[in-house]
Amino acid sequence: MTEQQFFEQLKANGITLSEEQLQQFRQYHEILVEWNEKMNLTAITDREEVYLKHFYDSITAAFYVDFTKPLSICDVGAGAGFPSIPIKICFPHLKVSIVDSLNKRITFLHHLADELKLTDVHFYHDRAETFGQNAAHREQYDLVTARAVARLSVLSELCLPLVKTGGHFVAMKGAGAADELEQGEKALKLLGGKKSAEHAFTLPEEESERSVIVVEKTKSTPKKYPRKPGTPNKSPLS
């Protein structure tokens, strides 16, 4: 996906980028490639692939969820900043917090945010399980998101404890999302969530399957969740 195609596809979905925002994406790509030589951030570094599979793919959540409101967002396991940094570039008013278990990725994200002059972005080096038990963050966010981190039954335990009642958990998924949803239904209910929407679509050009699953937090998450680090992955709620 060329920069022009990226711009046009977003515009067709109601997001018009300024020259300054386009420059931020150019810079993002350059910094990603530069740092990727020192640490393993992504297997995708080709410019057109980054624009399609990282930038555009991250922003697809905004086609189905209203990010124009003043929201506080937490991105769990963002890696090189996906999906929250591309969304933040498009919607600069958002308050974004990113939690990741690898400190070197947090170092990269700090540098990236400084270079792109992003404000209201906070980074936390922590495991999602301990972060979700931290009173300063538990049930404090309007929206919590994650992309390609874990299966929904695991992911919901890492994300839903951070969502305030009435807020939303947005899971960005590839193929097989329907099966994950079926297997994760019980976990969602147990953690205080209820699926409010599921949007399936294909990524332009390569036509790969994508899904955006929106879960509403209808009641408080029981205090024992998330369980201790590693447990959600080893024995998912079912």
C-alpha cells in the first residue's frame, strides 16, 4: 500500500490526514526500520507492507469504534506501538497508555513518541496480569485494545480488568475470530463483559481476513482476575 493509497483508503472511511500527520507516519516507518536493526520489533519493514499491515491494519478499529470522543485508551502488549500509536496519530486528542512486558520495546516507544512529538502518551513496563491488579489502572480506562497478543479467552482476562464499567474492550483479530469468540464467551461473561459487536472484513490488496470484536463492560471484574503472571495463558478461562 503506497502512502497515497493509505491516505485515500482512510479518507474513504472518514479519516482525513493532514500533511503533518502523513509526515508522522513517514517518520514512524523510518524509526521502526532504524531500531529494528538493533532489536527485533517486527518482521515487516518494507515501506508498503508497513503501511498496509501495521499502519492501516491498526487504524481499521476506528472504522467501527468512535475515536472522535475524548477517550482514555490502554493498549495491552503493543509491541512496536500497534494499534494505539497509528490511532493516536489520527486522533491526537486521545489519552493513550501502553503496557508491555519487554523493557526494550518501552524504550523504543518512548523514543518514538518524543520524535513524533506525541503528547498524552504513557508507557508502562509491566506484565498485563500485574498491571490489571494495580489500583491506579484497574477499571480506569474507557477503552482497552490489543492486536495479535493472545487468544480471546486469554486476552479478555488481560484486558477486561482495566476497562471501566460502561467502557469497551476492542480485540483486533485475524482469521478464526468466530471460533475464538465461541470459546471465549464464558470468559467474557465471568470477567464482566458482553460482546456488543463483531465486524469482519478483509485487508485491501492481500485480502486477508480481519475481525474487530467489541465487548462492552457491563459489570465489575471479580477481584481475583487477572490471575498471577503466566496463569491465564497456561489455563485459559473456559
